Amino acid sequence: MPRRRDPATCDDRGVIWLLRHGEAEGSADDDASRRLTATGGSQSRAAGAALAALGVQLDACLTSPKLRALDTARIACEVLGLDPEPTAALRGGDFVPAELVAGRGEVVLVGHEPDLSRAIQVATGARVALKKGGLAAIDESTLMALLRPDHLRGIAGS
């Protein structure tokens, strides 16, 4: 299990990681209950393994309560020793990453498009399109990384 930082000494301005949920089933009557496909589960495992391989020490995982995002967060966080925290702020719509994670240290946010890409643009000015199962990292006003699922699989060694 990765080493966790002591929250008492945590800088509240850690890197913010943004993970788009993995591939999900097609349209459903209830969008919130769409499940991950096998590919989506694999993407989620690769994201968590890549974060671990990079030595990322997360203090928290906040996730959309929609099933596909919640399952992505649970799978990715297994290897990281974190329990995802659902929040309505990531359910859909605009949010400001720094405000959402204030005081929490280094955090991964698991959510949806186009919300995550818009949040990256607001925070950094970068125009991106986050792929399903893709991961981005922002540090204050700088986009530090934008990783597609195939990058994550390579980093994870899977």
C-alpha cells in the first residue's frame, strides 16, 4: 500500500488529478445507473496502477455518484488504499477544481465529460478532450499531464 502523507503537514495546494470514468454501457433510461464495460474496468485498473507506479501519494478521491464514475473510482483506488467519496459537485456541470479540493492535499477527481475538460480549461487555459479512462494533472494554473488510456496501461506495465 502506498505511503500516505500526514494530513496535519499536508499542503492544501497539492496536484489535482482528473480521471474520466472508464468506458460505460450505451444509453440507458437512467443515465446515472450505466455500468462500466469490461474495457472500462480495465481502464480504471490501469489508471490506479499508473498513479501507484508514478509514486503519486493521494490524500483523497472525490467522485461523481453516477455508477460508472463511482465504479471507476473504486477500482482505481483499490491499489492506492483510498476510499472514494461521492460528491454531487461532480455529478454533472461546471465546477472549479481548486475550490472543490481546498484543504485536502493531493486529490483525484473522478467524473464526466465535458465537465472535466472545461474544469481543466478554466484552471489552466488549456483546451483538452479527456478520453474515457484518461487522466490529467493540474498544478495551480498549469496542466502538468494529459494521459490517454494507452499511456496509462504503459505506465502501469499492463
